[in-house]
Amino acid sequence: MTHRNIVTMDGGSSEYWRQRKQGFRLIREAEWALSRLERAPMSTAAMTTTATSSPSKT
């Protein structure tokens, strides 16, 4: 039989709620950054870098 350490959380503690808020804030910021990245137009610098980074034929 496997012995497992089960950690209990006190849902009424201020530390629990502080960590929970911080975790959700990080998730929200990551989702916001992804949505900005998806909506951002591709810059001409990115297109130039992509076009010139392919191997040249000699």
C-alpha cells in the first residue's frame, strides 16, 4: 500500500487567499499577454528576419 502525504489547506487563512489571488493574477496576465500576441500585427522586422534566416544556396 502506498503511503501518501496529504496536505490540508485552511481555506480561511489569509495566506491561502493571498497565494490564490497571486496564482489567478499570474494566469490572467499570461492569458492577456497571449491575446495581445495573437492580435499584434507582424512587424516588417520580423518578416525580414524570417526571410533572411533561411539557408542560402551556393
